[in-house]
Amino acid sequence: MNLHPLDVVVLTHDLPTHGLRTGDLGAVVEVYGPDAIGVEFVAASGRTKGLVTLQSADLREAGDDDLLTVRPSNASTNRHDG
């Protein structure tokens, strides 16, 4: 996989320490080397959720068959009282 800045990528596994899950969409911000890729993940509002350096095995390119979804980033916001 040959990634460039601004490429759209998909996370291939959960990163619980960053609150990120498999399938989260990110944008490449810097390619430091084949196994060091800076990726920004954002909330639907546009705020940065995480800026992490990952390996190419952690990512795949977004495809035309991928569908975007919205989910709460924190499990506690998923509860409804009342």
C-alpha cells in the first residue's frame, strides 16, 4: 500500500487507548516511512479525535463500497435515561 498525505484510510483493528474502533475513517497527515504513518481521526463535528502514528498493517485504503456511519465515541453517551 503506497499512502500519501490526505489519502483516506480505514482502521483495521480497535485502538481502545485512543477511543478508536475497527472501521473508523482517518486521513493521512504524514508518511514518515513504510511503517510510520501519521493519521488524523475526526468526530462528525470536525474536531480531532486522535492523531496517531500507525503502521501500514493497521490501515487499509477506503473503497467505493465503504459506507460511512456515525456512532458515539464513548459508551456512556450511548445510554438513554428516561
